[in-house]
Amino acid sequence: MAADILSQIGAVRSSTSALEHTIATLTDTQAREPSLLPGWSRGHVLTHVARNADALGNLVEWARTGVRTPMYPSRQERDAVIEAQSGRSADELRLDVHDSHERFLTALGTLAPDEWNRQLVWGGHDRHGPASVIPFLRRTEVEVHHIDLNLDHTLAHWPGEFVEALLDDIADESSHRDDFTGCVLVANDDERRWVVAGGGPEISGPPPALLGWLIGRTNGIGVYTEAGTLPAQGAWR
């Protein structure tokens, strides 16, 4: 297995360990309280995190066998399963997050070197790419939804290299979609720039704040634009 993929899998382990630490003392009452995602409790978020691990396991199976295996049978079925399982106890949610993570890692270990190059399709916007992207897709889910739990894990806890990698990914994705509003994200003191949807007004701030705004996790706290008003962005996922 290539060193880069091993590194990415290590990052998935680290991100999941941090999530499991956060929910280690979660109570049943807290599990039923609202998350930062409209209409979803923390139980919904944790159920989604677990089912996403299994869904990405389907992509691993596609990469291993060459047989097209979508992440979910349909968006409707995905949502129905999350709703049905969201009211479980905190202990059940914790165990599900842990066990699904272990299943996912075991599945990754079955891929032969050449299978990491197999082309896959994923997500609501039918993105295309090699199987080697799967660990990053998983880490993104874990890191972003860790924030959504609203349990004292904030944008400031995001690892710096993860933030920059996801900004790189979204900037690339925006060039293939028509629901992003053009802008240029400028990191502190012009350390880095990301052109979104062909460019537009400059928006500056620390990378975590830029990412939090871009994916709809904040209303723009910590970022600034001389245009005066931040452009409206469509839903990221």
C-alpha cells in the first residue's frame, strides 16, 4: 500500500479517535438534543457517521471487484435508515460508530495496490475519481460532523492540513458545478488562495473560518470581504 494512502488511513484513525473521545460520556438526553444541522439530533448525526462508513465500504467493494456498487440504494432510503436509527441510546450509538469504523478499516485492507486506481462515482453530484480518495472522503465526514455535534469541538480543532486539503478539494469541485458563487478565499496575510467557481470578490480570514463559512457551518464569523456582504453559497452536500 502506498505511503500516501497509509498516511490518509492513519488520519482517518486519528479523526475517529477524537470523535470517539468526544462522545465517550454522551448521555441519552444529549443524544436526543439538537445538533447544528437543522432537523437533526445528535443521534441523527452519529447514525449518519456510522452509516457513511458502511456506505464508503460499498465503494471499497466496487474498487475491489469492479462491480458498480453505489454508496446508498437511494437518498430516500439513506434518510429513512438514519431517521429509524437516530433514537437509539448513547451506548448503542457509540458502539455503532466504533464498529462501523472498524469494518471500514478492515475493508480498506482488502484492496490490492492496483485496485486503489479503479475509477468510482460517489455523492449527490456524481463526482468521479480513483478509489484512493476514499480515506479522505471518510475523514471529511468524520471531521465535519464532529463539529455538527455541538459538543465543544469547534472549527479551531480542525487539523490545519485537513482544512487546506478540503479547501483544495472544494475549489476543484466548484469548477464542475453551477451552484457555487464565485469568490477567492484568501488565507491570513495572503499565505494561500483558493479560487471558487471561477473567482469573484476576495474573502479573507483564517483557513478554518473560510472553510466553516464555505460549507455552511457558520454565517461568516472570522472572515471579511471588502465587498461588504458575503456571497450566498448553495448547499455544499
